[in-house]
Amino acid sequence: MPATLPLSTVLSFALVAFTIEFDNEFERRMPHRTTRGGSAGAPRGSPWLTSMAMWSNLMQYVPDAGVTVGDLHGLARTNLSLRGMERWRYIEVRPDPADSRARPPHRDWVVRPTAAGRRAAEVWRPLAGVIEGRWRERFGTADVDSLRETLASLVERLELDRSLDLPAYLPVLGYGLSAEVYPIDEKTERPRAVPPAARELPELLSQVLRALTIEFEREAPLSLAITANVVRVVGTDGIAVRDIPRAAGVSKESVNVALSFLQKRCFATVEPDPALTRTRIARLTPKGHRAQEAGQRLLRAIEERWEARFGERDVRAVREPLERLGGDGRASTSPLFAGLEPPAEGWRATVRRPELLPHHPMVLHRGGYPDGS
């Protein structure tokens, strides 16, 4: 691991750790269901457990009276997981009873929270403030205040670019695990501007990381999520596929998606290990190695651009507290892991504990978890 990690990586460490701590607290407080069962005393019909991304990018914009699909897209400024959230019993999506048209377009259908969705919103709403309060106690008010202030200043300047829509959380990744930009109809309702200084800490972290990711993906041959996580650990010498999730800090499912894309585009190969039965080895091709080197150069170049654009002092004011909070992202040394102990009855307590935070969030349709779980 290099002595100085990319700015995107230290932003990711903080955002992923905040999200997992947020999710753990939601799991403690909200009756729910998972593949391993439900929370104690969860009533029949309890919703499927989901991550913070589904609150930040969707549920917080769904009032009890409902909102049209079109307006919800404009409010969220990103793709929505409507089918998943309906299947998981948080929302209902139906034609408006007041609409007399025989077949109204889907954008005019109305999204309403279920009873479980309303209860979940009540649990979700204060949690960012709760976790930020814990961070102040754990890491010191000065670092958290300094980080928040500088992130807000960056977001304010980033939003001067009218082509840059920054949702409240990173979107579910698109094809090739890219942070696709969702085209917004100018006629669609837009949210009232909340000053960056009044936004919650994870929103600010996510918006700065989102802007950096978009800039990277406009020029790079691979998405930042694939480059920072999977390509980083595969290399040309190769690694057993089963070892990539542990080495990258992301789920097996997200690694499978990434490897499938890398193989289709000839960036990597996956072949049986002749020395070990039932072991597959992933290796970068020469094309993949060039993409790896290009990605590393581009991340350095983007940070230099940002220093020229926003001022070296402001970029350092973001980087320095994040480096103190996140360290190298490893469970054995990173201060962020102090808050990541899952509830004893929680699903994360039943799986292998991570040894490393992802170098970029892997937000998938599987519930929006930041490590692709």
C-alpha cells in the first residue's frame, strides 16, 4: 500500500465506515427480515433490511402523501431502486387513482411509503446525527468540524458546475460498476437547495467522492470502483479468486461482477490453478496492467487539478483529518474500526469480519451496502 493513499480512497474509508455504523444502528432499532431470519419480535410483514443508500437516495424523498415517479427522480438526482424497495415492503408504486387516463406513463405513477416504510423513515431520519455525535466523541470535535467545514466549501464550489448532479449518496453502480450520471429532465421537480454547511456529514463525503469519481470515469478505461478495489489487488502476478474479497474489502458478489466485466473486455483472465484443484487464479492482461497504471496516474493528476482549482490548503484540509480517522483502512490499525462492531444478533456478526475497508464503495442492487454485501 503506498505511503500516500489517493484522496478518493481516504474519502471512501470514512464514508464506508460511517455507513456501516449507521446500518448497524438501524438494524438494532428497526424490526426487519434477512435471509438469516428477522429481528427479535419482528412482526409478520416486516421489511427486508437495506442500507443507508436506500434512505438517502430514495426514502427520504417519499412523503406519506406520495410523490410521482418522475418527481422522485428529480428529487433524488439518481437512478432509483423502486422495484427492490417495493419488493422489500418499504413502498408501493401505483397509478394515481385521480388520474383518469387508461394507461398513464410510469413517471406519473405515485410512490407511497408502506406502514413499514414510514416506521423505517422515523428510525433512519436521526441516525446520521447520532453517528456524527459518536464520531465527535471518538475522534474529537476539532477534526470532525474541520472536515465538515472544508467538505461543505468544496461541495458549494463543485455545484457551480450545472452539469454535475450530486445525489445525497453514491448511486447504485451501473454497467461496469460505473457511477453513471442519471439524465434529469429539466421539467422535473428539483429539491430546494439545502446549503452545503447544513447537510449531513455522509452526504458531504459522498458528494465530494461522487464528483471525483465522475471526473475519473470521464477519462479512465475502467470505473473507479473496479480500479480501486479489484484491479488494485489482482495485478499481473495473479491472485486466487477466493482471496480477492478479503484482500479488497468487498463482497464476493461484487468481485464476481467485476471479474466478469474485466474478462469480457480483455482486462483480466481467470484460469484454473494447475497446482491446486478447485482454485481459480485471476491475472491482469497487458491491457489490464496498462489500465491499472493509467488509473493510478489519473488519480494523482485529479488531486493536483483540485489543488490548483480549489487551493492546496483546502484539499489538504480534507485529506489530513481523513488520514487521521482512517489510517491505512486496515482493521488492525484504522481508528474507524472502533465503531464497526456489529450487534450480536446482526447479520454482520455471522459473517467473516472485514480486514480492510474498500478503496471505493461498491453499492449494488443487493440492498445498497457500501461493500457490495
